[in-house]
Amino acid sequence: MQMTVVLTILWKELREHLREPWLCVGVLVLLVLLTAGLWGGERRFRELAAVQQTLQEEARRDWMEQDSPDAHTATHQGTFVYKRFSPLMAFDPGVEGLLGTKLRLESHQQQAMTDPLQMELIDPLQFDVSTPALLMQVVLPFFMILLTFSAVSREWEQGTLPLVLSTGQSWRVFVLGKMFAFLAMSLLVVIPLGLFLLGNLWRMHHIAGMSAGNFTLRTLSLAVCCLLYLAGWSFLSLAISARAGSSRQALIILLSLWTFVVVLVPRAAVHVAEWAAPLPSLEEVERDRQDAVEYGDNGEHAYTKLYAELEAELLRKHGVSDPEDLPLNLTGAQLLAAENLTDRIYDESRARVERVYAAQDRFAKRFGVLSPYLALRTASMGLSGTDRLHHEAFGRAGEEYRRLLVRTMNEFDTVLEKPTSATSGPEVWGLVPEFRYQFPAAWDVLSGLGFPLLILLCWCLATGLWAIISPGDVLKRS
């Protein structure tokens, strides 16, 4: 019996809203904007993927056709790797516009990624409604507020709420009917979004180096996050509408909350995070690296000390007194050791920078308790593969490949007593395999997003429970 009443209220609510011309036009406009943004994002992804693939093939061809006289010289010639983009950047481009897309690989140097897509995307909090993600995260909550702010207050103002409650129906049944109606309205947006992403982008997952399972799980998780977010706003509107003195008062309160959650808290989070954990400048980082090489641990040039210790160790190991008598190329061995030294110095420098980023992330995540928008923004970029962590994952893959390239070439030189022009050419360059990249597994991404996902779940449950709890003032008036 109660379920029948719930369904009756659900149908009544949907029917009343569908009779509103402005609502039908608004939903149509939002769906058109969302679809247009997704189509544009898909086209942009296809273009970028094609360009990056072409550049990567050219870089491989240049590596194989180089005319370096020996293997180590080839490591100075170096090569490039080009970033692979996630198909889900069609939904949420994240911070891809700020970060680089090309990484130069050479011996003794760990370069930063260069050639960002477009610097105008530097602000990840800009409200660009042409971006489907921000349309979903910023505009749709505003629309849901306009749709639901008078859900209960209107019933009281029109005198229908006392009539419903006088029939013996509980407040919980009354509210559940409206909650299911608003949930259905949220699904009206989320389901087409999920179907578009799965239908149009699924066939392109292999272009990005992402397995079908990885892409599907990311897309479904993204749709669930959006649904929790929108449902939470609907339930919050319902709860406040039930407790406000009038529909106008409910609208003012909800718009104030929207401004606080979507505008003020995210801005404050960014400024507090940057103040609490300031990022060192590129000049400072590079100066520290150079000092580590120039002065080492005790003021002695790191390379000079390293070469002397390595030569003494090899002479002792092979039982000879003259480096000319060593059964290997001493220069090649020194280059391998020097590469290991610079790798360690760069690793320590990068770890310091990443610790600062991690501290900023921790501060920003704490603000997610006050702003589900921040939680969804973090989850959306993470699942779409367009956040800083995915950028760093590609950078680490490129660095591993650089070390493989340099190590392979230096080891080839080390086993030779004296490298000659005969020890170069495509046969030698081909010892280095082609660069391959796989996106982080979806489960690993989800495990790293535990806190934002928990906030979104609690946001939906807390607002839903608040809406279900009987507002005493309303019942007394009834």
C-alpha cells in the first residue's frame, strides 16, 4: 500500500514538472549543451590522439635512422615520447591544458614535459560550460535547485500538504515519492551521459593504451559519482524546502549554499593549499640538482669522486693495476655509474616536489568535507585520467623508458674494448624497444580516490536522511 502511494506521488511530481514549458525547454537546452560538449570533446580527442601517434612514429623513425658514431653518443642524440590521452578527456579535460605533452629523453638529464595544449586552461576551477564535466558539476546543481526548491513549500502554500498528511500517510512516504521523482530526473541526465561515453568512446580506448575493462569501469564509476552528486543536491533542496518558511526563503538559502559550495570553498581550498605547502620554483629545483652534482656530500665534485672509486673497485675486482688491462670499456662503466648517480639525484629532487604536491592535495581534500563539488571534481578528473597524478604516471613511464634506453646503449658500449663506427646503426638502435604506455588500472585509481568517493556517498545519504526526517514545524502547522 505504501509503495503504491510512493509511486502515485512520484508520478504526480513528474507529471507536474513535465507540464512546465520552462522545465522542458531547460532540460532540452542542457542535454543539447552536454551532447555538443561531448561531441566536441570526442573530436578533440581524436585529433590529439592522431597527432600524438604520428609524432611518436616520427620519433621512433628518427631514432632508428640516426647517424651517431657510437651507442653513448646516441643517448645524447636522444629521442622523444609523446603523451597518450584518455578518451574520457572528452567529458573532463581536467588540467591537461596546463600540463605538457612531449618529453625529451637523453642521458644525464631528466627533462620536464613541454608543449602544453592551451594555456588558457590553466585554471582548473574556471566555469566553462562548454566542458561537459563543469556543466554537470556547476550548472546542473543550479538547475536542480530551481527545479526542486518549492517541492514541499509549494504544497504547504497551496494547502495540499495538510490534506495529504490528514489521510494518514506518513511524512516518510510523502517525501520518498518526491525523492524518487527527483532521482528519476537526475537519471534523465546521467543515463544519456553514460550511454554516450560507453557507446561513442568505448571503441577508442585502445588508441590511448587503456583496456576495455579499465575504460568501462572508469565510465560506470564516473556516472555513479555524478548521480550521487546530483541526487544529493535534489535531496538537500527537498529538506530545505520542507523547513523554510516559504518557497522564496528556500530559494535564497539554496542559492547561498550553491555559491558557498561551488564558488567560495573551492577557491579557498586552492589558496590555503598553496599557502600551507608552497611549491618551489623551477630555478630552485634545478639549482639544488646542480649543487648535488657539483659539490656532492663533502664539497667534492660528485663525478670525480664516483669515477675514482669505480676505477679502484674494477682494478681490484679484476686483479690488474692498469685500466688498459681491464676486460671491459672503463669509459662505458663510468657512464653507467654516472647515469645511476644522476638518476638518484633527480629521483630525490622529484620526490621533494611530489611531497609538496601531495601535501597540497591533502589540504584541498579536507575542504571536500565542506564542498561535494571539490570531491566530484577530484573524482571526475581522476577517473577521466586527466588529473596531475595521471600526468605524473606518464612521466614516470617515460623516465623508466629513458633509463632503459640509456642503460641499453651504455651496456652495449661497456662490453666493447673500443667502440667503433661498426658498432652503430639500426641493429644497435633496435636493441631499444618501442615505447609502450598503459593507463593505471581503474581499481588502483578508485583506491586512491577513497576519500572523495566517501564524501560523495555521505553527501547523498546525509541529505537524503535529512529530507526523510520529519520537520516538526511543518507537521505542527499541518
